[in-house]
Amino acid sequence: MLNSNYMIKIINRIIFISAVFLFAGCDKDFVEINTNPYAVISIDPALLFAGAQRTVESGWEVENTIAQQFVNPFNSGATLGPNFNADIDGFNNGRWEGSYPGSLKNMIHALALLKGSSNVNLISMIRIWKAQIFMGLVDTYGDVPYLDAGKAYTDGIFYPKYDDDAAIYTDLEKELKESIAAMNPAGDFVSADLFFGKNAAIPNTTAAAQVAKWKKLGNSLLLRLGMRYTKVNSAKAQALALEAFNGGVMTSNADNVYVKYDGVVFTNQRNYNITTINPRLYYVAEPFVNQLKTSNDPRSGFIMAKFADPNNPFADNSPDLTHANQYGVPVGVISDVLVNPPYRGIRGGGYNYSQINIKSLGSLTAPTYWVTYAQTSLLLAEAAKRGWIPGGDAAAQTYYENGIIADIDTYAQYPNGSVVSAAAKTAFLTNPAIAYNPANALKLINTQYWIANIANGTEAWANLRRVNFLYPALSTNLYNKNLNGGFIRRLSYPDYEASNNSANYFAAVKAIGGTDNLVTRVFWDTP
Amino acid sequence: MRNVFSLPLIYLSRVLFLFTLFTIVSVNLFAQKTVSGTITSEDNKPVSSVSIKEKGTSGGAISDASGKYKIDLKNSKSILVFSLIGYASQEVSVNNLSVMDITLYPDIRSLDNVVVTALGIKKESRKLGYATTTVNTEDLLTNRTTNVMESLEGRVAGLNITPPAAGAGASTQIRLRGQVGFAGSTNSPLIVINGLPLDQEARNAEGGFDLGRDPANTQQRDRGDNLQVVNPDDIESMTILKGSTASALYGSRAAAGAIIITTKSGSKNKGIGVEYTSSYTTQDALNFMDQFQTMYGLGQNGLKPISQADAAGKGQFGWGAKLDGSLVPTFDGTMQPYIAYENRLFDYLQTGSNFTNTVALSGGGANGSYRVSFANTDAKGIEPRDEYKKKIFNLGLNQKITDKLKLNVNINWSNEIQSNAPQIGVQGPGSVNFFTRIAPSISLSSLKNSAVNPIDGTEARTSSFQNTLQNPYYANQAGQNWVNERDRILGTATLRYDFTDWLYLQGRYNYNQSISNIESTIPYGIGTSVPKNADNTYKGFYNITEEKRREINADFLVGGNKEFGKFSVDASVGGNTWRIKNNAFTQGATNFIVKDLYSIGNGNVKSQSYAFSNRRVNSLYGLAEFGYDRFLYINVTGRKDWFSVYNSSNNQVFYPSVSGSFIFSELLKNQKWLTYGKLRASWAGTGSANGVDPYEGILNYDINAFNFNGQTTATIAGVNAPNVALTPFSVDEKEIGLELRMFKSRVNLDISAFKKVTTDQVLPVTVSNTSGYLGTKANLASLQNSGLEAMLEVKAIQTKNISWTSSWNNTYLSTKVLAISPGVKDFLLLFFNSTGVEFLGQIHYTEGLPMNQLYTRTYLRDANGNILVSPAGRLLATPDFKPVGSSIPKFTGGWTNNFTYKNFSLGIFIDYKFGGTVLSSTALNLLRQGMSKASLVGRRDGETGLIFPGINQATGQPNTTKVTDLQGFYTDYRNLQIGDPFIFKSDFIKLRNISLSYNLTNLAKKVSYLKSFKGLSLTASVRNVAILYKDIPGLDPEAIQSSGDIRAGYENTSLPTVRSYNLSLNVKF
């Protein structure tokens, strides 16, 4: 008992420590503890918009393949895809997954953050770009979630319903028109804008200059949207084309919407597979090669090449660019058949056919073009030819030739690209296969639209359906005879939507006619 | 909270203080007569901690370490009551004696039956109203496994151990009474080591594609679990608290039960002892792979390869020509005979081993004891270069500071170095993936000697599945390297003060810190023929990750017990704070400038990240036990937890339990056959806060590490939408049990029935990605685990020289999903074919069905059940995925037989599991790639195609259309996701273990220079002796990849299982 004082001290200390540990408050400081000191929890919405602007939604193997510009003939294992008219989830979902949980999520969130903000230019830019993304979704899948989309966090909508494709188009039209009208040259300058901001490929420093570019972009998209109605409602197509034309569309390559990559940290993801994963599997499609070859197209060398070893194109620093030596892989022919006559057989570790020129168009440093003056001018050519905008054939020819030259000029921006001489351009424009011909104008114009969209497969494919695949170079793909007419008209929805968003998915399938497949048509693609 | 609880505590501390003072003073004031003496046991050893009470007064004393006691009496004619748990109480009249020596005898009705329960509280088994099992630690030593839990497979009713086939340092799956939550939640029991609670943390291989996505390679390699730090030689006792009543005092950590481990800390008055144990194990891969076809070689369409390029393009297919021994081109350009090599995987694998040495030093004096041990393990897996080394240092210390104040310290430090743990359950890397899916006619020597493309050092292309079939020889030769070093320290200090013999206060501080460092190098040429990037740098990855985790558990407990005539009360209150801080640095580099140099500095593109989290749970709890006449007991407990990770409006939960035991044999003392009989019943409400991480409720943003052409860009961080409304989930468990010991404990039976309902789980919910997010978390779904556990032990022979004990345990488990959420009856957890790693099937939770339900499409059938085929003779699938079985076995159990003859003891152990389902990716791949015997159907001798037995869908007549494209036909199984041929029962009966021990102590003592030996024994054992029954062909049903639940029923490129041979030597001196 000699140490009773000492013991009491110890006891008291144990109790005191326990009490302090615990009863200073059973949930005291919990809010502070549960706040991550390192996380970014508020953000400038313009940075989210910038992040969304460089999201690429699709690769070579889907839309470009349907448009018969590109082929992966390897059919063994799991790589059956559009070249074999196969409805393969992994191929169908690229655009969906790049858009909804990618660019759209960030843009829709940014718009929610901007609610009540006076940054009318930033808001309008996001609305325009969002409309562009949704247009791609509608063109690809038809009815898609629109009004409910991207709102899990902001509005608690986890299972968006699908909206009617025509209704979405109507709303996109409204979005474009409202945004174009709302933009204010004296308003906010969006420095972060990757297209026309301070660090853009085409830099600007004032709101006025930036707004001017965006208005042209908005109207060019309105023109694109309007032209989609060609088959389904030509009066509407005419009205929108004229409205866009009057509003002021792109007028030179200085209006182009594109981003550049440094090739190290940021690369053109679209070109990742064809350069990095088994290049031997990827080739240019025969219809496309034949078009460039027969017309002696000056773009050919930037687009395609024959490499000594198709499996290691990097090793070949002087690939064969001669027009005459280019051969495309016929569509719908499997790789095992390609190795035997009448096909061209093996070359190195791959097949004896032309590939995308991975030193230029196919490079990891190739820029990504979304909306170009070339596209716009070619659409104007068609509108003029159809008499929807003033000028008739004369104007159509000018728009046509401007479009071709503008597209040729974009290749100066590609790695190993160069400015094509004026003489060569003139020679090309006077080539009988290319020269404007009123009797054959729509075919000529849209064939050039096809070429101008080699790096933009979604647009190439949408336009083919809009004008009913009217050019001579294309061939029907009858690989498994399960597509009516041999062309894919639509991609099917991701399989997982059937389980992740069941009720809305099945309602949508019902709404598009009962079958979620590759031959159901989107609303503007009437037979 | 602060106001409500802090004041009472301050008062309580003052009351305790005064009370203590009063007690100490009163003893001195009222002493009138003193009795002293020594208490010994039957074998004349001093017995400490015996409670001595003067009947009818409050006076009492406790015997010290040497069995001595001294008590001051009020009345010199009093009766003294001597009592200690495990011994029969004695009442002795003082009769004016001043010295009384007492011998205590064991209480035969509660032999060995002091159980360590939750919070480390020791209780007599009779008082418990729930089931516990105390593990026979001897079994851990005679059935050694690298991970201590693996040796308990099949041995304890209610405990289901499932070791994956995942390499030398792998984790095990531990499930008590089923699976408390859906796959993905923490379903393994709480592990409590010397009072320190920690999660098992099975770092299992849950599948992840190699290149780029997971540069640290953590998802494709099993990185062990926290039980790896426990050395079986250090274990003093291990108690399995099966149900949640047993673990209820752990509140939100109690849902899955608990395993309480106490390590040795020496014994008092023992002097210095040294113990040395050496154990050597070798392991051979078990080859059940009798499924490879040896008739056809590399190629497609029945053709031989015609060129090197052709061979390299079709290496993934066994659809070539008939093997004829002729010379054909191979991928490396040589001409080689067209023959089959069926044993390549097993020729590639090596013999595994484990060499463990433990040395322990222990000692004890009058006031304390200690034990310190050091163990070194050096193990090699069957996969070449798979190495696992661990060192465990363990210290246990008991010290009496004063008569009433005791200090107990335990420190466990471990260091594990795991190198090149096998890559399993993935496409791409992994030897099993490669050797089961590469054409049978490629020789192992070619794959080994021509793995590297001599031109540019990339992996020589062996197939068109270049990135998904990676030659492991290339990885080995090109310097792929992966090392995970982990250091962990577990420290516990407990200070206990006994105010009187019936009131104590205990404070405890636990510290658990771990540091894990992973370094991973993936050489540039793996899975590609293109060595460089577009910027002319080399491909490849280098990644270094360091994770530090620090947990503190501090608790206190005030406890007291009192008897009032036939009534007894034992009550305690306590509190705990649990604080966890994690941080992790990751640095990665790619685009290497100098060839073959993998470092951060050499990488042109670098990435780094820092993760941090901080979390806290505070708790208050209390327990009370009421007894009547030593045969009726009621226990109640309650605990309230406060969580930092939840929103303040829903951050607290109360967890109650009540249990009762009735020792009816006390009322049937005339029934001589009945030694002991007890009925028990309990109910508990526990739960789990797992599934929610710190900061999850707050949306945040990632600012891109690199400016895009000079412009900062940002995105929303993560793919899940935060949900602030989450609450912890709850578990409600009812249990009844019967325990019988008959015929002088020769026949013992223990039966429990339980029903456990889990509600409001925190589950990751996959939402439509059109919402912008891939998922969120929500409280939903309820499920039920119910079952019957039985243990029957018969001590058939017990003579001086010979004994035979036979014991059988069996668990019947029934699981059921009760509900998902209103309007939703099914929850898809994972579509395996969309992972890029697996090939077939889905895992679902469906209302009314057992848990972990595997789904596939199946053959399309007509109304009569006949299989339908298309007019072209091809397969047709049901449009929907259908449930094909649960991965969870319904029956698990084991039968142990221990024989002893003089100094020999022999253990034979058989265990079994029945009623589970397994889906085999390997069987599918072998079939579609033309590798398996099953793929021969249609091309056997005389066959020119396959007329699949079925009904033509168009005509309704038997199919007569012959399919000649066999590859296309069999590939349809994958494309259409038809699972029928790949669904198997995971049932097995295994002769798990045979061990033979020989105690040489007496023999040794006859040798003069070995006289100092206190013990010497040798044990030899064989593990996985034979599979007596199984359903799945070609594989061991236990050859599964992961110890998690997501892929529990999924067989996909795990390693073969092993048979191990062990020899151990134990010396004490």
C-alpha cells in the first residue's frame, strides 16, 4: 500500500487519457476529418469545357470502316466488326462511352455550375459544342438519352430516358440558334477555349475575335444540321441552310475547329491502335484507294502509303507513296482469303496492301479536326446546286473548288505534311474525274465530302446515308448478307444499357421500331 | 455528444478514485485477523489469481504468482471461498487457523473451457450464449501452410476457408457463416491479435488487364493478407467467434464474425527456455490437365502452317492439320516436327518450397514473463521467379508493476518481400493463360529459346493474339520485374488495474502501421512487335508505389463482478477510438530514352500521384452478464459507433445483443452419462461501415498534370456520382445451440443453428453511363445466410499408450437474396465478358436465389427441352442470361482422425465441399481455340464435320446439317455466351492432410549430451494428398484465381494447385 498515491495518479491518468481520447466529443472534428485537404473541390467551369474539347469519341475501325475508307480484315477471334457487318458491342460503344461519361458529363456539369452566371459566351460555346456531340450521337444511334443525360450528380437522374431523335434535332437547332444569338462580342473572353482561346491552335485574345469564330462555327453546324433533313424534309433543309448561310458560316481554314498534339504527353488517340498495337491489322479500304488513285489526288501521299513491313511501319522512313502502287483491301474479305490469289497476299508481317500513312494522317501527332471550312464549303456547294442558297451552278462550283483546296491545305498542318503547290491543285481541279460538272455535281461534291472527312468518320458515314451512298467508288458489303443493301445504317446501343437502364432502353427499342440492330434507320435517313 | 457523455465520465473517474481510496483505507481500518497460505494445483504447482473471499462479507484477496495469499478476516470462524475459472470452488472453514494451504482441483464440468471473447475478455464457456470454437493450435503446427489460415480449411464448423491458387505468398478467403454482404464488400471476419483489431485485407487478384491500365500490377497478383504476419509457432490461442452475437462488441466491425488470436508471452516462474522450430516444405504442381488434345496442330481450317508468318499468325489455334511429325515452319523461322507437346505448362513450372525457421526465447519470474521469437520464411512458388520471404519478430511481455497494476505489451513486426507473384486471372501476361492457349505443336524449347525477337529485342510473335497471349519466357528473359515489400508493426500495450478482486480498469493502446512498396518494371517488348513510340522512345512501364497506413485503436474498459447469493453480475463499460490514416505515393514513367533502363529519370513521360485519407470511428460500449446458480446466464451488450465518413445527420448507429445459456446438466446430476449439457440462444444487431471511403460524398476534380498546348484542362474526378445519404449497413443474427458432453467427455456434440439477415448494404450500383457516371453507391438489398453447424467428437480409444480421437464437423449453409430494391429484382454485379479479361458469363444477385449467382446464356431449347440449332446446323442461344448456380458451397466440412501410440501421433484429415458452381473460362478457351479433347468432336478419325445433336429450329426435325467450320462452330459458344459445357460443380472430397509426429523427448534424454533438451519432436506431413472426388474435368475445383467474392465461382488462368511435403523439427531446451 506504500504507493497508493502513485497508483491513484496512474488510475486518474488512465481515466483522463481515455476521456480525452473519446469524450472530447464522439463526432467532434468529423467534418474536418472527412474533408480531403488535397482534393480540388471547386473549379473554373471553363477548364472543364477545355477538358471536354479534346475528347475524341471514335476510332478508325467503326465509322471509317462503314464508310469504306478503312479496313481491319482480321476476322479471327473477337475482332469481327463493321467490315464483316457484325454487331459487336466493343465496336459500337466507342462514341457512346466517349460522349456520355466523357465530354458530355463535364460540359453538362459545367453548365450546371454556370447557372446564373453572366459568362454568356462561355455558356453559349458549351451549348454549341454539346449540340455537336449530341448530333454525332443521334446520327449514330438514333433515339438517345438527351434531356436527362449527364445529370446523375446534379439532378440525381441515374437512369435517363431516351428522347426521340427528331425531337432531339429540333432541340439542337434551338440550342444552336439561341447560342449564336446570345454570344456577345463585348462579353466574357474564354481564354481556356482550346479552339479559339488564348492557347488554341488558332489563338485569339479578345472576346470579339473569339465570338466571331464561334458564330461561324455555330452557323456551320446549323448548316450541317439543316442539310441532314435533305431526304426527310427538304423544305426544312432549305430553310436552315439559308438561315445558316445568311448568319455567316466558316470562310477559310482560319475558322477550322481543331486541336494539335505534342505527340508525347498528348497524342491523337484515334491513331493509337494503328501505330502502336499490331499495325499489320490495319489497311486502307479499296473503294477509297481507288478514288484517290484514279483521280491522281494530291492528298494521297499524306493519307496512305505502302510500308516495307506492314507490321513495323515505323522502320520504313521512305514508304512507297506512288499512286500506282497503292492497293486497298476489298471490303468484307477475311484475312485468310487475302493471302491467296486473286488477292495480293503477304508482305512482311502483314498483307500486301496500303496502310494509313502513320507518318502523316495516321501519326500520333496528327491534329484532330472536327469542323472545317472544307466541309462547310462542300455543303454550301450542294445547297447552291440544289438552289437552296443563291448562286446556282456557278456558286456551287466555287464552293466545290474552295472546299477541295481548303481540304488539301489542311495537310500542311500534319506531320510530314506540306503545302501542295498551286499548280498541282489547279491540275487536280481540272482533272476530268474531279472537275465540276453540273450534270454530276451532287456525286462530285459528296465524293469530295467523303475524302474531306477521312479523319472524321462519323461525318463521312452520316453524309453517305444522307445522300444514299451515291458515289461510284463504293461497293456494297455483302459479307454475311444480313444487312439489307449491304450498308450499316445505324449502330446498336451498348448491350449493357439493357441491364443498366432497362426500362428506358426497352422503351427506346420499341420506339425505333422494335429492333436494336444495324439496319434500323435514324429519322433523317429515309429509304 | 460531448455534453452528454463527457460529464458522466468525469464523474465516473472521480467516483472510481474515491472508491479506490475507500477500499484501500477500509482494508487497513477493519482488519481483525489474518489468514495466509499457498494454493497449489493437483500437480503441486502454485496457482495464481485465485479469488479468496470471506463468506458473508465484502472482504477478499487474490493469490500471487507463487500461489501465496493473505486475507484479513472480520470473523475468525468465517468460511473462506476459493475460486478460479476452470477450477472447482472450495469452501473451507477457518476455525481459528492462521495458515491454510489449499489444493485446487479442475472443474470437470468446464474443463479447459475458458474462452477469449470479444475485447479480449476471458469467460467460462458455460456463460456464453453463442457458439465459439477454440482452434487446436497443434493442428496449425502439424499441417503447416505459408498462410496460417489455410491449414484451418475444413476444420471448424461455420468457418469456410478457400485458398486461391495464387502463388507463394497468397491470401486466403475466410468466411464465417456465409457471406455477409454481396461480393465487393468486406466479407472476411475481423482479426484481433492481442486485442488489436485489424481487417484481413485480402489483397487478392481480382483481374486487371496488364499493359498500362494497372502499372503497379496489383489487380493481377495476389499480394497476401494480414494473417501472413502471424507465425503459427507464436500462437497461444485462437478463438473463432462465428456469429455476430459473439462479435457484437466490435459493433460496426462485427458483421462477419471475428477471429481472436493471442500470441505467447511466456509463463511465470518458468526460468529461461529456448525453442527452435525448423520446417521445410516442397510443393509440386498437381496436374489434372488431361484435357489437351494431341491429334491436331497449329493452324486453321485443317491446314498446316505454310510459312513463318503463317505460323506466327495462327499460334493461338489448334485447328490445323492432323499431327504427322512432318517438318513445318514455326514462329521463329525454324522447321520443326508437327507433333504435340502436352506437358508444357508443367515443364515450365518448378517445384515450390518453403523453409521456415523459428527461434523463441521465453522466461518468467515472480512478477512477470516474456517471450521473444524470430521467424524467417523463405518460400518459392511453382511459378519460376515467384519468391516470398518473410521475417516475423514477436514479443510478448507481462509485468506486474504492483500487486494490482499489470502491464502487458505485445509487439509484432514483420517484413515481407514478395517478388514476381504470378500473374493470374488475366489475359495477356500469365503462364497458365499462355500455355493453355498456345497451339499444341509449338515446342517448349522454341518458346524458351526464341522468346526474344533477335532483331529488335521485342517479344517474338507467337500468335495473332499477340497482346493477350504473352510468352512468359519473354517476360522472364527481358527483365519484367515486380517486387512488393511490406513492413508492418503491430503494437499493443495494456495496463490493467485491479481495484479489488471484483473491479478493474483497463486501458489499451494499439498501434498498427504498415508500409508497402511496390516496384514494377514492364519491358518495352512485351506483347508487341513495335519496340518504340512515335517519339522514338522505348515503350515499357516503370512504376513505384509506396503506401503507408497507420491505425490507432485506443480503448478503455471498466469492469466489475459481484455475487449475491446465487445471483452473479459481471458488467463492464468501455470506449474506443479508431483512427486510420493512409497515404500513398505513386510515380510512373514511360517513353524511355535509354534502352533497357527503367527508371523515373529515364522516362520521357512521367506521372505521379498522391493519395491521402483520414478516417475515424469513435465508440462507447457496455456489457453485463447476469448469472443464477452457475447454470443460467444472460448476457447483454450494447455499442454505439460514430463514423467520420458519413454525413453528420446519419453518422451514428447503436448495436445491441442479448444471449443466454442454460446448463441443464446441472439439473440432471443423476444422469451419469451426461457430463455437461448446455442450451444457448442469442440475438444480435451488428453491422458494417465498410464500403464507404473517406471523402466519397464529395465531388472533386482532376486538373490534368500536363497543360494541353499550354492550356490547363480539368475533368470531374472519378467515374462515380457521390451519394451523401449513405448509412452503414446492418446485420441481424439469431442463433440457438446445443452442447453435449457425454460419457466422461468421450463423446462431444456441439450444434448451432443460425439465421443472419443483412440489410441496407452499401453497394456500388451500376447506373446508365448516359447519366454521365458509371455508378454510384446506395443502401440497398437484403440477404440471408442461414445454416446448421455440427461438430461431433469421439474419443474412441484413450489408454495410456494408445488413443484415437475422431471428429467430424459439417456446415450446411443456405444463402438467399431477399430483396434488391423496390421494383428491382436483379442486380448485375459484373458481366465477365466485358472485362477484357474473362470470357463468359455474369455474376448476379437475384431476389429469391442464392448469393453469388452465376449467369450465362444457355442452349435454346424447344418446349420438350430439346436443343435447337439453326438451319445451318449452328448453335442458338437463349436471348436472356439465365442463372446456372451459386459459387457458394452448401456443405462444407471435415473429418479429423488423430491416433497416438506412445510417442507417435498420426493425423489423417479429409475435407469436403459440396453444392457450389464453377464456371470455367479455361474449358471455353481450350474448346474455341481447338486445344481440348472436346474440340475433337467433328474431326475425330472418320469425321468430316459436326452434326450437332439437336432439333432444326426451322423444320422441327432432328438436325442433319453438317458444320465443317468447327472453329466457327465452337467460337459461337463465346460469341453467343452459351455456358452449358463450361458449368461444373465445384464439389470435392480431398484427402487433405496426413501428418506423422514423433516425440523424441524421452529418447533424447537418454543421450548424455542431449539431457538439457526439454522437448524434441519431428513431424512429417503431406498436404493435398489426393482428390477423392470432383466434378470439373482437367482442373482442381480449388484452382480459382481470387480469394475475393466477385470471381469466387470463376475459373480463369489461375495456377494449378500444389501438393506439399513438409518436415518439421521442434526442439526445446
